[in-house]
Amino acid sequence: MRSDEILTSVRFDAFIGDATAFSEYTDARLLAECNDKLMTVFGDIVVKARSGYWLKDTIMATSSTRSRYRIPYRAVAGGLEKVEISDSVNGPWCKLTEVTASQSAPYEGASTTKRRPIVYTVQGDQVELLPAPDAVYQLRLSYYVRPSRLVPQQSSTLGGGTVRGLITAVDTTLRTLTTAVLPFDQELAAPAAISSGVQRIDVVHPNGWHELALVNTTQTIAGVGPFTFTVGGTDDMSDIEVGDFIRVAEQTDWPCLPDDFHRCLADIVAVKIMVEMNMAEKSATLADNVQADMLRFRSLLTPRVKAEPPVVPLTLGGNTYAWGLR
């Protein structure tokens, strides 16, 4: 569902009609509620499951003697998955072991011919490499990204709208993306097309699981329609496909959830609204549906053990036995 469809579902489920009938429940407020529930309800499950959904990488170069590097601000709290280091841009990656602050002392004074970091510790929003690097290395941080905020949609022609930011060509060598119409920055007081070199951008999958194919990257724009975005940084662009959408960083038309659970997000927000409106019986019924959907979502992300042989129940003489197939 797009953000406009999510709003329609919330209003239908909560019996609040359009914004004129219940003026306190504006579209802006409902979108804010959706964004809050997306992070607090679904985000907790995603991060705890550690299944790779919402997982992103960022690569940076270390500098000599500098030991601390900031965790990307888009990372969910507690969402740092792993830290790796490489001697060169195309070299193999070596995973560093995390230690606690109390365990870090033996590494701080380590003296070797080449002081390549071997462990790290997390200090607030910083990763501290130990021992401190004595040269330039490639540092790769894997982290669970905070989902983009739902904003008014700009991906449909319904109601006379214009489809903005649709990617029509991708060149991963030149690091360029082509679109016919520039996307808007929807959080400006008066939404307007993004400017070259000003806003950072994301690339969003408009279907399926609605993952971010590119996160928080710099850009420059050339052309007058079609427009060519040249993407900065070194982040991998291989997930980007024609048909994806360019959006201002942290803005999206679609919740970062599988399509199957967009209605569940709308239901969660509707339950909160109905409780505020003292509609206890109706909210309880909808809450039961939400609980079932959340159990299904958690099950979907829980890693499955694939090495065990399948088990077939067999009943003999009134007794049931489990037979493994090998």
C-alpha cells in the first residue's frame, strides 16, 4: 500500500471518515502514528530476529591513529550487526570481534609492526577500533537501518498526481540513475523538487518487501528532463533496478514491510485511535486480528533450521510415532 492507501485503511478501520469529520485526526497526525508504530512495533521484531531484513552496509576509510568511527545515524538503536576491516578496497574482509569496555585494556597498548585493529568496542554511537589503526584501512559496518518515514505519496497519477522519481535507467559503473521527473522533498513547508547536491537520497523498492536499495547517499543532478543523478560514496548499487524510486533520504511512499503486513500497520494505528475514542469493544476485536498478524510476522523472520530431516507422523495401533526421512 502507498501512504495514501494506508491512510484510507486507518480511517475506515477506526470509523473516523475523512479529515473534515474528525479534524483532530489529520493526515499528518495519522502518518506520524504510522511511523511511530512502524519503528516501535515492527522494528523491535526485525532487530531481535537478526534475519537480515533492514540490514545495510556502509564502507569508510580509516585514518592513521584515529580509533573511533561513528555508527551511521540511520542505524536502529542496538542494531549494529558486525564490523569488518580490509587492507584494500578490493581485498578480503576480516570480521572483528566485539569486546566490552572492561575487556579492551589489553588491546589499547598493543604494539606490533603493523597495528591492524583486531577487536572493537561500542562506546555510545561510536565504534572504537583496538588497537588504533596505523594506516588507511577499509572499514565496513553492517547495521539495521531505521525505516524511512511515510510521507504523502508521489508515485501515482490518481487524482491528477505526477509520478516522481521513477528510475528508468541504472549505470552502476558511472554510478548514475535516470528519472523523467524529480522527486519532491515532502517535508518542506511547501514541497518542492530536490536540488542538486543539497538533499541526500534513498532508493526504494516499490513492491515486495519494500527494502531500501540505497541509503542516505549524496547526489548531484544533471539534465532538464530526463534528469541524471550521479550518486556519491562507494555503497553497492547492485540492488537498484529500473522501476525503483528515488526519494529524499528517510522519506518513502511505502512502509518498509512486506506487502502482506501493510494492512496490519493500518490496523495497529486504528486500534490506538479507537481506544482514544472509547470504542473498547471494536478495538478489542481488531486487536485480536493484529495479534495474529504480528505472530505471523515474527514467524516469518525467525530463522528456520534447514539441516534437520523432515518428520512424518505415523499412527500404528492407536499410537503416533515421529518418523524422520533421511
